[in-house]
Amino acid sequence: MDEILRDAEPPARKGRLESWLDGQDKKVQALFWDVIRRGYVERGYPFTRVFASFLRAVDLPEDHFGRQHPKAYVDRKLRDDGG
């Protein structure tokens, strides 16, 4: 049932974070998702702290993508990929 409803959702517009990740090499993409899974999912750290830490590690300002949309994209991607 969830798959049917998910398929019925309107296509999500690519946000700045998703577009930026798509343009990065596989190592940066893997690092991002590893940091998110370990810090945000497994350890339960607040998303904004985990995300800000990643941004500092790749030399981007903390407000580069904003905060609300990146969390929505990450939560949706984690849900769609099964965590």
C-alpha cells in the first residue's frame, strides 16, 4: 500500500542539496550518507548539528543550503531507501 501511495506522490523538485550531491564524486556522496546515517539515524544527534558538521568538513558555510529543505530531503530519502 505504501509503495502505491508513494508512487502517486507528485515528483519532488530537486533541491539545492540534492543537486549539489549529484554533482559530487561518489566518495563525497558516500561520506555524506555515512555521516547522516551514523550521526542522525544511529546516534540520534540533531539533524542540524550533523549537517553543519558535514558542511564544515567540506568547507561550505552552514547556511549554504538553508536548513528546512535539506532535512526534508534527507528524511524523505532515508524513508524511501528504508533507513
